[in-house]
Amino acid sequence: MYGWIWRHLPGNAWVKALISLVLALAIVFLLFQYVFPWAEPLLPFNDVTVDQGMGAAQQMGAVR
């Protein structure tokens, strides 16, 4: 896939490298601006359950 993209970019190696960098930065920008905010509510990262009981050290009898 990367070879296909490289072959279809115009210019010499330096121009292709610059265009590739700009394309990569544009993709990262689009991901952070549109895709990740859209997907955040669908992901379970904020579903945290905290036990209201004693801590693990107290349960094991280490802390009194």
C-alpha cells in the first residue's frame, strides 16, 4: 500500500517525502478533530466501578 502511494506522488524523493509528511499530519488532524470525538461515547473507558468497602490492605489484615 505504501509503495503504491509513493509511486503515485509527484516529484522527486524530497517532494514525495514532504507530501507524505503533510498527508500524515492531515490524517492525524482529522482523527483528533472528528473521528476520536465521535467514537469517545462508544468506548467504555469512563465506565469505572469503585468498591466502597475497605481497601485491599485492610481486608488482608495488613493495616489496622
